Amino acid sequence: MKIDRALAPVGTLVTLSDRFEGDENPLGILSKGAVLIKDDEIVWVGKQDDVPSEFDLSEADIQDLSEDTVFPGFIDCHTHLVFGGSRANEFDMRVRGDSYLEILQAGGGINATVRMTREASFDELYDLGMRRLDAMLREGVTTVEAKSGYGLTLEGELRLLEVIQALNRDHVVDVVPTFLGAHTIPETFKTNPREYVDLVIHEMLPAVVERGLAEFCDIFCEEGVYDVETSREILEAARGRGLKLKVHADQLTASGGGRLAAELRATSAEHLEYLREEDIPAFKEAGTVAVLLPIAAMYLMMEKVPPVKSLLEQGVPVAFATDFNPGSAPCLSLLTTMTMAAILYRLPSDEVLRGVTVHAARAVGREARLGKVEAGFQADLAVFSVGDHRLVVTTFGGILPSRVMKRGRWASLSAPCEPIMTTL
Ligand code: NIG
Ligand code: FE
């Protein structure tokens, strides 16, 4: 087979592949490794000296990365990528003591962003989205999940999902679309929330599915937002229409969203600060990924941390994501998130790296194709000029990849200077 590109030797190759993993080598790390690429796919991975002769490297672009560390491209598996405006004022309110839910109940929070997003044109939202993806790619992030949820009308939600579709089409980063029509109760339905639930189930969901605009359905299951029974109804309707499920669960109170996610065999449940110990076995049984969002917890100045040790001990896949949004996590940086996850949850860097590769791939339903450097996987790679792979997690800022490969091609990297948030 004619090889297009070969990375050989690679000083430290972090494969995350089961083939190379063992008790002594939990991340499947190879030194003096090699990666062979054909089109957009990895076709062989191993030690440089073991490259089989069936591969013809005569016309391959061969890169010597003997001083570098190569990872699978990182996956940000929970973001609210597309919105207009910003909410710097709420940060100050929270610092003074107002809670996130109080601000939301008073018409701020998600509903404030809904108003600002409605004022932004399709093109403005698209341009912001492209810049945000540029900033993420600059950090070695090659796949991003993106939720709607700031439209909260039929047209508004479809418009956001169409922006997400256009971003996925035009940006080199893969964008995985999630319908989050049940992000909160919109202001106009405050006195009759049931009517909004019916709108989500009977009008939005069919329209979203018919247009093929989402792979996942998510919901904010929380006291005073969507209770467990309503969440169940909406999620079951979504599953009935073929969408996979995610749940914003047990973030601010122990409202039971985590248990619901596992009961419904959701792909993932997110936040989980208040997840109860007794609900953890159900996660394992259902294969539900626990997606932890340390930046949101930090911004909301929460002291409670998810039961991360128990989750890991019981074999639940634990992923980490930015939760990028204008309120609880105005942070595009997955690298910063990785460092925060290690510190807040007292985790070794290996566990954090697993959480933004293999486990994050599972959280976006792409575990057969993404998150490992392995034959048959998409050639998405992040190359860092460091000799010790742990530096990428344990250094707070200042370390960026020297190269990023997406679908077998080196991506051009530019840090955006134009704003990633707008002021209305
Ligand atoms: O994941 N918890 C609900 N939703 C988002 C916040 C969105 C916002 O505040 O605009 C979250 O934290
Ligand atoms: Fe979120």
C-alpha cells in the first residue's frame, strides 16, 4: 500500500490504544514510534523499527518528530458553541453573592443570552463560531460537540442548528450537533411551561429530525428548570425519533438527572456535582459516560465536586469538557480545562488525557473512529514539542501544539485576534 504521510520516528507516541496498554503503560505510550497515514486514515501504528515492508513509503511525506510528543486530536465533548452577546455583568453579580439559579429566575442567565442571540444575524453567529473553532483547533482540539439552546423557538432552534451544520461543513474541526431546545423555560412560557414542553416534543423535535440537524438531544434537568418526569418525557420522545441522549444532570441540586440518564441509557450525563453514590452502578451498567465540567464549577464558585473517585473505581468512563458558554463557563480552552480537572478532582494527568480522548470520543458517539492513534482511526493528531506527555496537563497555559493534523492533513493554525464574544 502506498503511504501518503509517515510520522517516524515519534519521540513519545501517546496512542491510548488497548493494543499497547498495560498496567505499566496505561496510555499505550510508544517511544520511537511510527504512524502511517493514507488519505484521512491511520493505517499502521507501532515501533519505527517494525514498519512492515508491505507499506510503500517511497512517495510519502515523512516527518521526523523524534523530539516531540504526539497525541490523538483532543475532543471537546460538551460546548454551547453558538450564541450572541456576553454576560460579563453576571460574573460580577455572582461574585457579590447572587446564585446562578437566582439570576436565571430573574430573567438573566440563559434567557439573557437567548435575547442577545436572537439579535445576532446568521452570519454573525457563523463568524463567531468559525473564530471559536479556530481557537479550539489551535489547542489541538479536532472534534467539538455543539448544542443549540439559545433559540428556544422553533425557528430559533433550527437557525442555531443550521449555523452548527454550516460550521461543520466549512471548518476543518468536526462539529457534532446536539438539540437542546429544553435548555430552560423561555420567558414567554413562564406561566404555562407545559405548552413549551409540547412545542419541544411535537414541533421542534420532528422538525430537527426531519432536517437531519442533530445527532443528540440534551436537556437541563434541574430543580426549577425541567424536573425528572418532564425530562424523561422529552428524552423518550427524542429517543423515539432516533436521537441519542445527553443530560445536564445533578449540577446544582441532587435532582435525579444522573439516575434518569442511566435509566434511559443515555450516551452521557454532564456536570454531576450532586450525583449520588448509589446511582453510580447504573452508569456502569448502562455504559453512560460521566462528562465533568470543572470550569463551570469554578465559575459558579461551587465547593461540591462530583464523586469522581467512585466513578473511576467503578469503571465508569469519565470525560472532561469546557462547557464553553457565556454564563457558567466562558472558556474555550480545553487545555486549561484539563489542568483544572487534574487540580479540582485530584487526578493524575493520565486520567485527564483519557478523559479528552477515548472517553470524550464515546461521549460523542465516535469511539470507533476517534480518540486513539490506531489503525482504522481517523488521522486526527496533536503534536507538542515536549519530551514528557504530562506537561500538556500539568502546565497551566503557555503550551500549545506545534502542529495539528485533521483527517490526514496538517491544519493551518491561527489564533484569532478578532473577538470571540460580542457586546450588544
Ligand atoms: O452547562 N446548566 C445549564 N447550561 C449551561 C449554562 C448555559 C448558560 O449559562 O448560558 C451549563 O452550565
Ligand atoms: Fe452545558
